[in-house]
Amino acid sequence: MSTLQRIALLLTVIGALNWGLIGFFRFDLVATIFGGQASAFARIVYALVGIAGLINLVLLFKPTEELGRTEPKMSRT
């Protein structure tokens, strides 16, 4: 997994946790930290999470071989 994919996965998890907080408790952590939903910093975070989601969506449909995943080799002993 490349560094970009790891960052995208981390941002997607952050976004998912934020949506969970909104859904369960009506609490937007990103807006609270960055000064409201309309603040520039919060909008940047929302945009980065959205881009990360698109990157992960592309990864979801990539064949396993392209992701560098290999099956464990069976040893004959």
C-alpha cells in the first residue's frame, strides 16, 4: 500500500468517525475543532476527506494483483 493510499485511508476513517458522531450525537467534531462548518479550515478538511473517499473507491475496484497483494506460498516439507 502506497503512502498516498494510507493517507487516503486515514482521512476516510476520520470522516467515518465524524459522520458517526454526527449520526449518534449530533456533534460535528471537525466543525468544532476548526470553527464551524463554514470556516475555511473545516471546508478544506471536508474536501480532503471527500477526495480520500474517491481514492479509496478506486482502490475498492482494483484487482488484487494490482494492489501488490500476494497469496502466501505453500511450502512442501
